[in-house]
Amino acid sequence: MKTSAISRFLTILLAALLVVCFCACDNTPPKSTAKTGNTQGGNATTNAPPVSTEKPYLPDSYDDVKDKTYTIWTRDGESGYWAVMDLTANEILDEPINDAVYERNNYLTNKYGFTIEQVYSPDTNAKYPDQIEVIRTDVKSGTGAYDAVAINAAYTGATLSREGLLIDLNTVSTLDLKQDFWNQRYIESMSINNKLHTLVGDLSVSYWDVAWIQLFNKDLCEEKGIYDSVGDPYEFVNEGKWTLDVMAQMSAIAAEDVNGDGKMDRNADRFGYAYAPFNHYALFMAGGNVPLEKDADDLPVYSLYTTRAVETVEKIKATVFDTSVFTEGYGGPNVTLFNGGQALFVNAQMMGVRTDHRNAEFDFGVLPTPKIFDDQEEYTNIVSMSTSVWAIPISNDNPDEIGFVLNSLAYKSGDTLYPAYFDTTFSIVSRDEESEKALAKILKGAYFDLFLMYDFGGWMATFMSQMKTLDLASQNDKVSEKCESDIAELVSAYTG
């Protein structure tokens, strides 16, 4: 059985932690966690990691890519927030992610002789149509200027997939899609009629960066006696009992009308939870809801409205609109509250750990999105569909060549890019055993939602703007026919 990318990386993390803890008494170097397998890529296994750091999965040579440069069109290189910043690196800068990219690419260039040219594009919501048009025009003109593209999933990727302008990646023989360095949950969710036009994997950290998580102020937990009166959030996570009810209990204890004026004011008081509107949908999905199911032919079927969905919405409404929760902010205000010690919890994306919250002057930890019901087996952490996804335009006459390049990048990232990414993250939060375990839950629960990608029926806007008064049955009556029509139109694009 193949291990997942998450398991593979966590093995590296935990091994590193043990080395740190016990290096004083054991100077024996740890064994490599590199994969073994045949050079064809079909039957690679991780059951017996070799001592050598060389990766036998990769073939010794692949002459089709030798001395060639491949052009990959990606999102904005200036903003840094949604940009693909881990595809190329020109030199060693003593910056972990940059240097890992340089090491990975240099290794592959020396081994196979190919190079990568990265072409950046503008990346703001207003310019997504421009991005779509650039690729659409290139494909329809037959220019074929881009061997591959890294594009926004929900706007550019969804549109180009529907229009049939992207290659079905299942047909690219050099993409080993059964391997764990390609995210299997994404493949399962985004495949329609057994066709897959976009992909995420270990070659870029962008999709982990936009996994929806929760942060908590450890110092405030101690100060307010929450560890003693309720318990340690990490213990609840590890026992599978981290729920919205538990989080709300802690939130109520932490909240305080500091200035005593009888009302909660973000400029003076402390809240239990700094909460953004997108978290409505994140919590809805954390309740184990599945807005789209797949039939036997791998076709999506509308399934949002269920008894469980109704119960989830009512639970969210009853919990997050309490006075202990600050619900008026998005981004900046919530970051300010949390970093200023004015909130016990804040919802964030993984990238926020090293960007928005790196200067917080207290010890904080990372938690998965809480379960809604006690009977749930797994945690679900929705991944924003603003993430970058990888695709090959149909204008590429030699998709197997760029397929090999992407496959090699994804594979080699396992012992270069990913360790650097998480080392960077854990240099900011507490690097301890409990943080490692919580991270495992977060990564295992990362969920890619086809329903969110296409936003059938405008449900996303409904959740974000109307949750406080939302009647799920009434809203479903209004939009279910539109949802089913939109889904049928998408299915037609994939089956026609």
C-alpha cells in the first residue's frame, strides 16, 4: 500500500523531532525516508525506505526533455499572497523555501537537462477574466506558448475546464497520478466522468497554504484557567473530541468586557473568537456535509440539502453569533485582534501562520476546524478554491514531456520543498509533539470541494452573507433547481 503525501511528510517531521530531542545521546544519523520503486512509476512503494537519499523512483535519463526549456504560465509574482512562488529560484538566498526550490530544480536540471521558464500574469479578482482570455487566445490561435499553467481553481481553472481547453491529465502517460505526491483527495473530488483537467500536488505548497485552520492563544488559555476548567485543545483534538461546542465553551471563558461599559467593543475588549464570514462554509463542511455526491459513472449529483445539513446550519447560528464572538471582521481586523491578545481563537489559512501572525508576541498553536457533531470520525478542513492548480493546455503537442517535468518536480519536492515549508511554519508556532499531531489532523482532513469550485446556485454568497438568518429549507427551495441545472450543464461539457 502506498502511503499518502501527508504520511510521508509527517514521517520526516516526526523523525526530525526525535533527532532534535535525542541527539545528545545518539549521534547515529537517521535513515532516509526516500521512496523506493521501479523506474516506470506504476508500482512504487514506500514500505522499505533506503538509507541512500537518492530517489530510485526517478529514471536515470529521459532524453525527450534533454536540453529543452519548458514555459509555465503562473499567477502574479508580485503580490506574494496567491502567487506561485515555489516553481523557480535563481540562486541560494539562505531562505528555506527559495533554497529548497533551487536544490530541487538544480538536481533535476543536472539529471535530465531540462530548464523551466516561469511567466507571471496579473492576479487580482478584477483581472481573472484577463487571465482566462490570455490562455484561451493562446490555445485557439494554436500558438502553444505555454507548456503548462498554474491557475486559480475556481475562476480560471473551472472556466477553461468547462470550455474543453485543458488536456485530460489521465491521458498523459508520464503523469503518475496514482502516486502520493499528487493529492488523491483532489483527484477524487475534481474528476468528472473519469476526466481530470487540473491537479494539485507536492510540486507547490500553494494548496496547503490555503487550508482553513484555527489558531489559539496558548498564553490566554493559561491565564484564564481554560486548561484546568475545560481542558487542553490539543487533547480534545487527539481524542477526536474537538467540537464547536467545546470551542464555544472556551470562547465564552476568554471573552471579557474589559472596560466595563456593558458592550463588546473591538477597540477595548477581548473576544473568545475572531471569526470571518468564510468560516460559515468551512464549519458547514466540517459538519461532514457533502454538497455533491458522485454516481457510479463519476458524475456529480446535488446533495446539499439533508437533515444533517439543516442541523449543522442551526448549530452554527446558535454558536457563532454569541456576544463572545467577533463576527464583523475579515482579514485585517481579526488579525489585529488575535495578535493583540484580544481573541482566544482566530480562523485563518495556513499561510497566515507565517504572514499575518508571525509577529504575535505570545505562544500560539494550530488546530483543525472543529467537528460539529460528536459522532464524526474525521476532521474536515476545507481548502480555498482560490488555490493554484496545474494544467496542460490542449495546444501542447507533446504533453508527455511537460508531464514528465511536472511529475519529477512533484516527486523531488518530497525531500526538498515540503520539509522547508513546514520547518518555516513551525519556526513560528510551537514545535512540539502536540503541534505535530494537530498538523497531522489538519493535513489528513484537507478537503477539496467541487461544489465550492463552481459555486452552484450561489450558495457560497448565501452562507457568507445570510447565515445569521438562513433558513436552509427555504433557500434550497429557491436554488435547488438552478443548482441541478448548472450541474447538468457541467456534466454535459464533460460527456458531450
